[in-house]
Amino acid sequence: MEARFSRKEWIGAIGAPLLFLFLWLAPFGIDVPAQRALAVVGFLIVLWITEVMDHGMTAFLGCYLFWFLGVVDFSTAFSGFARDTPWFLFGALLIARTATKTGLARRIAYSLMAALGTSFSRLLLGMILVSFLLNFIIPSGMAQIATLAPILIGLVAAFEVPARSNIGRSLFVTLTYTSGLFNKMILAGSASLLARGLIESLTDIRVYWSQWLIAFLPVSLLTIFVIWRLALWLYPPEKSQFAGAREFLQEGLQKLGSWSLAEKKAFLWVAVALGLWTTDQLHHASPALIAMGVGLALCMPKIGVLQTADIKQISFLPIIFVGGVLSMSRVLAETGALEVLTDVMFSWMAPLFSGFVQATGVLYWTAFAYHLLLASELSMLSTSIPALIQFATEQGLDPMATAMVWTFAASGKIFVYQSAVLILGYSYGYFEPKDLFKLGAWMAAVEFILLLLLVSFYWPLIGLG
């Protein structure tokens, strides 16, 4: 039986075509190719906001409409799929599938949390550290939650407290928030990979994996400490010590057993990928080249661990989304629509920019507010970064640093609807929306202060800003 449309979906299904017709036919006095490109983009934005279709299929529909309506030729309409970023994501997803299939991710989680100790404070810190580290092998916030949630459920039971006790709340709301936070500081998720792709597509700047990691590393490390202390302050645990927690973690490790051959292969190939990524400014190999090479090696007989059935379980929709958005940015640039969009969206900012530090404050809070309207961070970034990069170039700002600030600001969230990752974490039933609002509001303020310190003192030392 076909699912019924929600009110939001009906608004999108009706509003998107109406906006398309208005933008296509209205006498704006701009070049015809630019106006037609904006009409298609307006149509896509409404569909993304209202989630009538999957984000990936909406982006692919946009590529088709650019071609079908004669806005650009086929090679331009689908040009994003010839960039390396969608295939970077594909390689990363193959690595992530390996880490989850072999149990490597769970072994890392159990081992680190057991090593740090079994007081609640240390377990919470261990969980945050694992959440951070998983970004290096699992480039998906939802997959990270799916990996760690069963462990946290067992820990809450071991402490013999209710699900919505302070222990349960703090573990789950912290995991949920960090699963959508750290992947902006590492090239490890659709949002940061999309931003990287747009920067490289619209500028002559090459963005290295290690460069992104080093740029945000101080904030990453400080965030681990800050969110740990903040969660303990907001949710004082009912129990600080419980021996059953250690037994639960040890039992989890025992169930995994000794290292299997598949797990050893997975660890080796992950180590190869991380080793090459962290040294990419020395050998200059594209991060996508490394991800794809390791991902394909993991699919090879004997040396890899993935079977055809494993590959079929990977969703290709995020890859299609990234390729579609990169295609859209190329169309906007070639038709001249990008300049029009830039004037509409960002021209009001120009008088507020007297330097990059001042610009950072404006960009951060504008992105934070924009994210409240465009609930999906992917929709927010895909519809704004092309115009933002054009605006930064016109204002004499570093376009890469500007886009990185904007992407980082997308991590600030206070409502569950703002991300599928938040919705998944909330669905376990261990915290309420007000818990996310409370933690998110504090973290948005703290991350802003850390970002200001970063761009004022650290980024100039590494050539950013």
C-alpha cells in the first residue's frame, strides 16, 4: 500500500512546481540561461526542504532537468559525477562497511572504553573518544550511532537505572550530538566531503585530507573535553561507580573472540588508508584516490573481506546526492546564475566584513540561523556554499577558509528535526527534545568561542584565512 503524503510533503509537491514556473516566467531582467538555472534550483530547494523525495534522487532529478530543459548540455548537467568527491565517499563507505562487518569498530569501542575505566565519568569520556575515532573509519553519523547504541544500552542496564535517568540521557544525547559534530572537523561524512568537493569545483584550491584534519584538530581535542565536562554538569549521574559495567564490556570483548583473519585484513587496510591520508601533503595523492584504492582492494578476493552481498548493502543515494550537487554548482557557475544568487543571499554581509575574524562571527551565526530554516545540513550546504564561495572571492576572503567556517557552523543544532542523525539518536527513547536543545545551545556558544580562537591565532600559522 502506498504511503500517504504528510502535510509537509504536499506543500513541497505543490510548491516546487509553482516556484519553478514563477522563476522561469517572471520578468527579472537577467540572462535567460541564469534565470532558467535558478528556476530549476528553486524547484530542488523546495523538494529538499520538504523531503518529498530522497535527497539523492532530488539532486539527480535536478541534473536531468538541467539537461532536459536545455539549460546546459549533458556533460555539464552531470559534470559532478566526473569529480572525485562522490567516489571518495564511495571508497569511504566501503571502508566503513568493512569496519562494521568484521567487528573492528565494536572491538575498538569495547577496548577503549574498558581501558579508560568503569566509573561513569570515564565511561562517558571513553564513549566521546570512540565517537571521535570512529569518524576515521565510519564516515556516517547514523552508522556510528547504530554501532555504539547497543553498547550504551547495555551500560545503562548495567548501572541499573531507568532509560531516561541522567546516566541514560547524558550517554545518548552526547553520542547523538557528537555523531553529527566531529564529522565536520574531519573529511569523514557527506557534509564535509560535499564542502570539499564544492571548494575544489569552484576554485583552483586543492583540499587535502590532512589539511582539513590539522585545521580543526585543536577544536576537535578541546571539544572532546568540553562536551564531556558539560554533559557531566548538565546530567549529574545517579551512580558514579558500578562493577557491572566492567563485566559488561569484558563480556562484549569475549563475544568478539580473538582477532579473525577478516578483522586483521580490515585493520591493515584501514591503517594503510589513514597512513596515506595523513601524509597526503607529502605525496600529493588525492584523498579520493586513496579511498577508492583501499575500498576496491577490500572487494578483491583473498586480500579483501567484502563480498557482493556486502556491497549491495551500501546505499548509493549519498553518492548520487554529492555528484548531483557538484553538477548543480557547475551549472550555476557556467550560466551566470551564481552571481545572481550571491547578490541575493550574501550582499547584505559585505558592510559587516572588516577582516576574516569579524567575518567568522557573521558567518557562524548566519549559518546557524540558516540551518534552522533548511533543516537538513546537506540541503543547507548544497544551496549556500556555491554562492558563499563566490561572495568570499569578491570580498577578498580566503574561499576555502570561508567555506570551512560555514561547514563547521552546520554542526550547531538545537532541534531534533535538523538532522537524520539526531532523529535516529532520539528514536532510542533515552532523552527528550529539551535535552538536545539544552546541550546544543551550550555547545553552539562554546564552539563559536573555540572557532574565534582558532581563526584568530591558529589558522594564520598554517596559512588559512
